[in-house]
Amino acid sequence: MSGQVLVVDDEAAIRDAVQQWLELSGFEVTACASAAQALNLVDREFSGVVITDVRMPGTDGLQLLDKLLAQDADQPVIMVTGHGDVPMAVEAMRNGAYDFIEKPFTPERLLDSVRRAVDKRRLVCENRELRQQSAFKNRIESQLLGLSKPMVNLRRQILELAGTSVNILIRGDTGSGKERVARCLHDFSPRADKPFVALNCAAIPEHLFESELFGHESGAFTGAQGKRIGRIEHAHGGTLFLDEIESLPLAQQVKLLRVLQEKSLERLGSNRSIQVDLRVISAVKPDLLDEVKAGRFREDLYYRLNVADLQLPPLRERREDIPLLFEHFVQAAAVRHERAAPALASSELARLLGHDWPGNVRELINAAERHALGLSAPAEHVESSSLAEQMEAFEAQCLHNALLSCQGNINQVMEMLRLPRRTLNEKMQRHGLQRSTYRPVGSVDDE
């Protein structure tokens, strides 16, 4: 297809002729008889062109033009009239019309205008998408901190998956930030303005699971004094996040599978089917396939939940992010407690980089809180690591700090660290550091 076109004309013969001409030229055409119908079909996300007659009963073409441009000033609108009204043409062009065509007109004249308008609209939509991606990139980097290669890849995967409607399984160690990732998948998705409902499956007593997930009617069981909306129904239109999904009882696994298949549920104590539209994001610590093999998790539900998966890297696999994260959490804790953030000594930095962080980011936050309060040195219980490993981590941090300070300007980094270009390139490659990560959006390369 060459592009989308909406044709608006109260004369059926004109609509049909224009639609036929355009469809023969490869355009996807929708025709309607009034401005009111057109306004129901066009919004800011419409990626095509509008062709409208000027003189129509009710809302005329000029009024339609004003309304279309009010919701999107970049919307190409081609005006058509059979009255040869030059002042009207001038007014329409002044008000933002893309082109003005007088009846009778040849197919060639119309096609030339439509092709140019479609090209312009395509460029506008592409630029908007690029700006949106850039804005999302900046926002997600403030939500998921880290400049290591694993974190850069994770943020890219999140932005790629956020716009889809597939169910996602998040795998990661305790404290690695699974709920934060789930929240980002929701916040950068088309469902962002709908509910994000989180439920930790390990925290719900088994006898309360059905009511918690599906809700209940008044009198459904002893103590059910009123109607209750369950978590699934509450997440309608949005995202349901099920943490520690491996703890979901088998009986509830069957019912959840049915909800995902039928897109409907029944509250406890009711026979009425309620339609639900939601995306399910699940999080798990163990390998869920192992739970399937052990008979503790249904295989069919596993494949329903694991359409796509994300593996969160543990903190020990992205040590170069530790100083940045620690400083961020210390600053946040200092603000909360209304005190100055204490400086981090080089010996303390070495201890941070040498620790294995079994509790991951959650443990790092705790250490940063204690450091901000002056209660203890961070990472008191440091696992032994080789001198070479500590030196590698320290070198990666020095490179990161220099790149951050110079905003990715390689010449300035070479001067700051007194390194030749080849050596700097080799070290950056070994530590997975990319200069583009540190460059401001829209900046011009220094080389």
C-alpha cells in the first residue's frame, strides 16, 4: 500500500470515483459522507491524508479543516470544491490546508497532490516516533540506572516489548528489580494510563487466592459481607504483575489459564461471565521449567505466560554500575533524612566493587542507607576476590567516570586519562563501554 487516504464528500458518485482512482494507484482508502463520520475516524495517530469537499450539509469542509488541525496541526488536508471560489481557496490555504483542487479535476492532478501529502505525513509520523523513542530512552534510563552492557541491553529489550501486548516472564535473583522492570514495561506501553496491579503470589494464603484473584459476590462464603473486585478484574485494560508466580497453587493455575484463554472470568459465587482485557507480566526466581518438570507448575500455563522473557542480570555481573547506583541511593537517602551525603573513600569504593552482593540492588540500597546515616562502612562482609578482578572493576569505573564527565567526547577522555586512542578503544571494548551511551541526544560527533 502507498498510504492511507480518507475521502469525505456528500456526493456518492464523487466518493466512489475518487476511491476507485486512489485504490487503483495502491492507496488504502476509506470513504465517508459527512464531516462527523470523518472526525470519528481521524485522531492524532492517523497516519494518512484527508481529502474533503468544501460545501457539505452540516459541518462543511472549512469547519472540518479547523477541527482536524486543532487536534493535529501537521495533518495534511486536501480541499476540493466545484465552485471555483478563489477567496475560499486562499482562506483554506491560509488556515492550513495542504492543497486546494477545483472540480472538475483529472485523476493525475489528484494523485500528484495525494502522493506529495502522503510523503509529508509519513515523514512527520517517522519524526514523531523517533522523538518519542528518544524521550522514552531518557525516561527509562532514569528508572533503570546503569551504563553496563547488560543494562543497556535490558532497557532496549524493555522498549521493544513494551509496545506489544504479549505476556512476559521476568527471571532474576532476589532483589534484582523484577517489579521495577514490570513497571517500566507498563509505563512505556499503550496501557500506561490504565491500572498496574501487582500481586506477590507467595504472600497470599492459599485459601484466599481465589477471592484475591477473581473477586467474590456478597455471601459467596462465610465472612463475605460485600462484593469484592479481584485483582484480575481490577487490572482490566492494564497490566497484572504476578510476582513469585511459582507459588501460585495448582488449582488457581487452572483458573488463571482459563482467564487467559477465554479473556473472561467469573467472581466467586457468581455465574456471570465478565470480559477482561489485560497483559500479564510474571516474575520468577527459579527456572520455571524445572517447576514444570517437577509437576508443581502447569506446562500449558507456562507457555501462556512465557511468550517473551527477560533475564535480569545480578549486580555481580555488572560491577561497573555499582558506584553509580550507590551514589544515587546515598543521595536519595540523604535527602530523605535531611543531612549531607557523606563522601565515599577510595578504600570504601574498593570494598563495594569486591563484594558479591547476593541481595543485589536491594542489598545495595540498604548499604547506601546505612552509609548515608553514618552507621557503618558499606559492604562490611566482603567476599574474597582476586586482585585482578578488583583492578578490572576499578579500571571500568575510571573509564565510566571519564566518559560520563566528557559526555562521550573521545578526544577529551584521551587527554584526561592520558591514554593513546588504540589503548582506550581496547579497554572500552573489553569493559563493554560504548561512547554513544554517554553522548547527549542530538549531539554532533567530535570525530
